Amino acid sequence: MKVTIKEDLNLQDFYNIIFNENKVELDVKFLERVENSFEFLKEFSANKVIYGVNTGFGPMAQYKIDEEDTIQLQYNLIRSHSSGTSNPLTAKYVKAAMLARLNTLGLGNSGIHPSVVKLMTQLLNLDVIPLIYEHGGVGASGDLVQLAHLALVLIGEGEVFYKGERRATEDVYKELNLEPIKVKLREGLGLMNGTSVMTGIGIVNTIYAKRLLNWSIKCSSAINEIVEAYDDHLSVELNTSKKHKGQIEIARLMREHLADSTLVRDRDEHLYSGTNTETVFKEKVQEYYSLRCVPQILGPVYDTVENVSKILIEEVNSANDNPIINVEKKHVYHGGNFHGDYISLEMDKLKLVVAKLSMLAERQLNYLLNSKLNDKLTPFVNLGKLGLNFGMQGAQFTATSTTAENQMLSNPMYIHSIPNNNDNQDIVSMGTNSALITKKVIENSFEVLAIEIITIVQAIELLGFPGKVSTATRKIYDDIRAIVPAFKEDLIMYPFINEVKEFLINSED
């Protein structure tokens, strides 16, 4: 299957290309806009001072560049800014960044040669992944350093990942009969000056955050079954008495999950029947917050993820260069569309709510493991011999530690501006840092949920509930049991935790 890029991309387009590995094709109108933008800028820039075409960059913009040096200027920019460090970005995040940049260039506001978008499309379709490092971007003139590494590959230099191997770009191009681009006008700055890396990472983060939220809803529903909770905290009446869309939706999804459960209880039958004669109730009248307040806790997560998605897609479909080439008005506008504050702030919001989601999971886990709280399960959901065996005791340390890291990482990046570039960039977004930290928080949260879901399945085993839980919970039980066997004797846990984590990350349900 192919995804045709014509104008605006949506989240599903990204999913189809990045996750489903659909091929990319460029619409005729897309190519026309790029061609027209290039031809206009080529003509317009003659005998004019245009930043990045015939001037130096940043604080050196006051220096006019001789006509015979303008092409070399672009190559110098690309090579000098290919200075990233740390870990290489993995393929999904690089492809998302490339797709975001490709779409931005296709808006016709960049003045780059059509050969650029054609080669980028080829690289996407052939799964040739440019080497782009995590460290380097301050998110002011966009992702200058990271996008320089993309530009470096497009001119046939640097390194790529191809078929799982890190190789010289030149060698891979020869193997695949690809031609590097030749700078015609401003291809260096046009490629580098924008927010595409932080946005691409952000979009992948959003997709994984949606998946994470889905699993959190499932875990929360299953725990309500395990403790045989009353169901009125999920009722339509209670949750629609508050007007927040997210809360209403979370409650609806939990009701849907629990629709055929034989374990959740109707308060009318047990506490409103008029037959209760106790003065002290042995069973809880209402559950702890981590079970009872799930719609109110995950509702803001839902709403935030939806809004983050909206802002990211707006950015993808926006011109984020400087200057902006406007063919219709026959003019070139200088400004700051490359600034990444929108993305930085949204990534901070996303990592904040994901950290809260991991805190909810950790508290639910603690509830299951602490027999004094649940008054139903053995300590640490131990199916073996108490005192001799440990159950999930060791795994709890990992979940607690990882949640604590998330709490620390959820501090904002948006306000961590450090001036640089001879103070030309005197207030910056740190958008790529924010996106990368969010990526880490999401990965951490999958680890916490992996431990929680193993514990849930062990609890179902302990109570003899496999035949009583809802159909949706039974599927979880079966899926996890295919990875982790029911265990009484102590197991080496880390392979199982990692395998369950990968299952959660890669599951589309």
C-alpha cells in the first residue's frame, strides 16, 4: 500500500508509513509547489539580500557572501553542523522526522530543489535510515544539528543504517544506485531550519502514549474485577455529572471492558438492599483512589494526549523555515517559524501526564502486593510457600524505582532556555530535549505496566478467577500467560518483564 502526500498529513498517515511500513508517493501538485517555490526564489534572490542564500548564518548574517561562494556556503553549513553526539535515534523516530520534514518542504515555502524531496522519498521507501544523534538540538533555529545529519546523508556523505547495519552513505548509494542531491540554492538551510525532528519524535511519542493509555485502562479494569469492586464509580450518571470529555470516555471504556464480568458488583444489590445489619463493615464501602478514581486520573491523560496530537499535526502541516518563501505574494518573509516552543510545551505536557499514569500503575501494583490493603491476596501475590518464596516482591523494586525516575524526568524542559550562538539565539525552546525525555518517560511507563500486568495475571491465578473475569480481561490473561507461566517457585524475572514490555509496546489492541 502507498500513502500519497498531497498537502496535509494526519496521525493515521504517520502510523501507516512508520508502523505499517506503507510506501510514500508524492502527488503532482506537491512536486509543482516545490518546483514553483524553487524557481521563484532563484529569480527573486538576484540582486537582493536574502538570509541564508547570500548571507552568513545566525550572528554572521551581516556578512554578504560572494556569488561564487553561495553554493559552498550551503555545504559548509551542513558539514559544520553535523556535530551530534550520544545515542543514534532508532529507525521509527528518524523516519517520522524525515516524513515531517518532507511534508514541510512540500508546502512550497522553502525554495529547495525538487531533487531533495524525491531523494527523501526514496530513502523512506528503501528504509535507508540516516544516522541522527539524540544530542545537539536547542530547538531555536529548529533542529539544526539533527537535521544537518539528515542533510549530510542527502548530499551523499555521513552514515546510514541499512538492513540493520551502520554503513557509509556513499557505499549504500552505490549499492542502491541512488544519486545524492547537488545544492542549487539554499538546500542546506532549507533542510536544517525547522522543527521536524522534535515533531517527528513527538508524533511517535503520541502514538505510543495512546497505546500506553489503552493498557492502563485495561489494567485498571482488571483490578476492579480482582477486588470485586462496586461498579457505580464507572456509571454514566456519575461521570457525566462532570463535563470533562476524557473522564467520560475513560469511564465508558472501562464499562465496555467489564460488560460481561461476573465479578464487579452492583451497589444496589449489596449495600442499598436494606438488609445490612452490621455496625462495622468488613468489606470496603468504597475502594481506594487508585481503583475508584481512575476516570478522574486517566481522563486528563486522555484529554492531553488528544490535544498534543492536534498541535503536533498542526506543526507538521506548517511552514517552519526561515525565511518563508511566498510564491503567491512574490515575496520572502524573515521571521522565526523555526522556533520549537509549541512542541517543547506539548512534550512537557505529555511527559507530565504519562508520569502520572505510571504513578497510578505503581499505586495499583502496590495495592495488589500489600495484603494489608487488599485483604484478599497473599503478600506479593505469592503463589508459593510464604516465607520461602517471594512472588512479585523483587519486581516491585524495579517498578518503584522506574516510577521515581519518571517523576524526576517530568520536570519541564520548556523553561530551560540557555542562550547560545553569540546570543543570537537568546531564548530557545529545547524542544528536541523535551521530546526525547518524553520518549524515555513513555518507555519507563511500559516497564511499570509490564510488572503490573504480570501481577494482575498472577492475582487472577491465585484467586481462581480465570473463568469469572470479563472476556477482555481473559484475553489479557491468555496473552500474558503465553509469555509468563503461572509460577509458584521463584523465577529469574527480567527476561519475562522485558518480553511483556515488548508485547505491550508492539500490541495494537
